[in-house]
Amino acid sequence: MEKIRHVHRGENGRADALASLAASLGLSENKEITITVGARRILQPYEKVAVDVQMEEVLTMSKRLEGQDDPLDWRLPFMEYLQGGRLPDDRAKRAEVRRRSVQFVMWKDILYKRSLDGMLLRCIAKDEVEDVMKEVHSRTCGAHQSGPKLQMQIKRSGYYWPTMIADCIGFAKRCQASQFHGDFSHNPPEPLHFTVCSWPFAAWGMDVIGAIHTTIIKRPPIHLSGNGLLFEMGRSNCLKRC
């Protein structure tokens, strides 16, 4: 009695692929071909690539400046907390570092930020920002994008700093090529201001001139009117006040 064993599709992927390939090619029974199976990855997996000097040479747009000696470096509080658990003396700053530190990770003495899509963004110092924006905006494969688009391109390149949006918008506005070939903006040079009425009812073209004095127009304040009906109805109904 022969036994039949069921093999799951996940464990029998190569045989399934060969059967699908043979059915699609429509080969005859006597014809044989050689199938070459290549690796799916040309480069090494991301987990096995060491972030060392070789990786820094590939990313030539950035200098290897950690800025640990600069007390004004925005990365220093997060690096000290992740490496040694040290927090700033200021209470508000200490709470901010503790709250935001979950977004950062230290790897090979370099600070990275976790993005929403799971990509690790290398945190750079302020003195590297100008070089990164210049390289992405106008150098190799640069298309002189606008500020928000430039910020998105830098993130896709793997870099991060806190004031990315404001810095990219300002850099794109200062670009001479973007000013020449960009869309013409009809925005006013300064914010519009509200117009204050010079006097009450000015919007309707009216003004209050005061009471009409009878001594000026030589007319009593009450006169008769009735359009010919003065004697058909009471006189009190035909009085009008000026």
C-alpha cells in the first residue's frame, strides 16, 4: 500500500514554479531546457550591512560630524539619555527628552529617528543641513522642488532634523532657478489688513447730520398732507412731522 503525503504550497514553491513555467512555455515532451535560479537580492540585506566608514563614503553629501562637543547640538540630549540615561537639569526639557526618546535609536554611536514607514533616518547637525539641502535640491538628480517636496525627498534619502519643513521652504525660496522658473505667485507682499470705517454707516454711504431746525428752512415742524383726501377723513390723519 502506497502512502500519499500532502506537501503545502509554501514548502513546494520551486516545483510549483517549474510546473507553471512549463505550462506557460508549452514545451514538447522530448525538449529539455536549463533553468537558472538567481538570488532575489543583488545587495546584502539591510540587517547585515554595517554602518561604518564605507557607508559614510557612499553617502558623500554628509560629513561625519557627530557634534558631541557642541552644547547647542539638538541631538546631544537624546544621545546622552539613550547611552547613559542622563537627563537635562531643566524640568520641562527633561520631560520632553523622555517623551520623545522613544522615536530615536542609537546604532554604532549614530542617532537615528524612526519614521512612520519603519525607515531609520540619520539625524544630522545644523552645520550639515545646508549641504544636504543643496545636494538634494540642485545637484545630482535635483529638480529644484518646492519646500514641502524638498523635505519629503530628504526624508526618503534618509536624513532628519527638527526644523526640516521651515528650512526647506526658506531654501527653496532663496534658490535663483526656482525664482526664475517657478509658478508666479499672486499673493500680496504683506498680509491684508481690515479697513476701519471712518464714521458710522460709511459702508452704506450715509451719515448723521443732526436735527433739522425750523428756523433754518422757515417751515413749521408739522404740515398737512393727504393727496387730495384732506377733507374726506380726519385732519389728524393728514399731519406729518418734518
